[in-house]
Amino acid sequence: MKKPLLFLSLFIVFTAFKNDKPAYRLFNAKGKMVKYRKMINAAKNADVVFFGELHNNPISHWLELEITKDLYKARNGNIIQGAEMFERDNQLIMNEYLKGNITRKIFEKEIRLWPNYKTDYKPLVEFAKKHKLPFIATNVPRRYANIVYKHGFGALDTLTAEAKSYMAPLPVPYDPNVKCYKDMLKEMKDTEHNNPNLPKAQALKDATMAASIAKYAGNGKLFIHYEGSYHSDHYQGILWYLNKYKPGLKITTISTVEQKSVDTLARESVNLADFIVVVPDDMTSTH
């Protein structure tokens, strides 16, 4: 090829990339842009994959399903799904639906669903049903987190044995110096929501999700967990507890952030997770 034609071809290629409007870019922990396949190749060898989503972000929800499909193939169907969005006392209803014992209408009426279930989480549940996969309701019932928010951890001791079966083993270890909890206290200082029990309620959720995952992880199947990114960012939250309940697991984390430009990873998001999905901050929301 003659030089003028070569330069013209390169100009067209670079111009095309420059004018492209990607829905997301993917980076590794160090801030280097990577391809989707690299993430899948890393995640397929893990015991647990955490997908930290932005709850109203359509790219998060689309990628959750795509990653689940690809890891299902990579692990020959040996995966387990689980999510923050379902609470442990609803596991029976989830199991009955997945097994076909109850109809979709009854399932959606009786289980406590998030408002954006039909657009964002239903595809994940239906994938599990189609492929006869376990789907674990990992979170603590919200009413118990609310008790901690109002009265602290000590109030949980007054509950019945059945109620305690829906949460992490008591007493829940808690360190206020863990970054995610420390930041929470700092952010609400001097506001009307200043309550030292708030991060404790968050910790109960994290601990319960970790205990739920620990029950199934590391037994030859890949556990894919969907949660708000703040539950797993900086390898804390759920991971802090999981490393206590079942140390030695091989874990891959994914987080989602919004930026004005997706061309580079913002400095504050470096080391946020093993892989960071960067989405334009004007992306439409699901709710």
C-alpha cells in the first residue's frame, strides 16, 4: 500500500474511534483499558464473582446478564446466582418458583420485589429458572436491619431463633474503622441523618450476604453475586466479612462508576475493584 493511502486509512480508523460514542469502557484495577474477554477469562477461574452495580443503571443490568451467560458457558453450567435484592426469608418462595411449584404471578405477588424488578432483575431470575440453577436470596430481611438502625446490634439478641436464622451468626463482628463504614459516618456527620447505627445496619447486611455466600462458595461452582457497588468496592463490605467466614476463596470483583468521559478511569476509581465498568454520567436510568 502506498504511503498516502496508508495515512488515509489510519486517519479514518482513528477518526472513527474518536467519534465513537461507547455505552461503557472497561478498565482493570490499575486503570488500564481492557477488553471484555479478559474480564471473563479472569472471572471464570474464581470461586466468587461480585458484580457491583448502580441500581438504576441499564448498562449494569445488561452486563450482569451478559456476564452470567458467558460464565455459565465457561463453567459448563456450574454456577450459582445470588443477589442483595432478595432477602433470606423469601428463599422458600424463590425455590418454589424456580422448581415450577408456583406460577410467575404468585411468585411476583408474594415475594418482596424491588420496584425495578421486572426491568432489571427478572432476566437474571428467569435465566436461573430456564437453566435450573440455584438463586440465593442473600440479604437480611430489611426489618432486622431497621432494628439495628434504631437500637444497635444488642437489640438483635431479643429476637427468636427463627428470626436469627435469617441473618449472619451473632454477635456480628464490626469494625468502625473499615473504610466503607468510616466513610459513611463521615458523610452523614453534621446532617439530619447522623446516626452511628447506620453503618452497623449496613454491616448486618454485608455480614448476612457474606454468610449466605460462604455456605455455597468454594464447592466447585462459581457463585455470581449481584449487589450495589458500595457493598463490594475497595474489596470491603461483603468481602471483609466473607474473608472472615470463609478465608482463601478466589474472588473477582467488578464495579460500576459514572463519569463525564469514559476514555480514562478517574483517579479516585483506581483499585476500586478488579474490573471497573465506566458509564457516561448522562446515561438514561431504569427508574
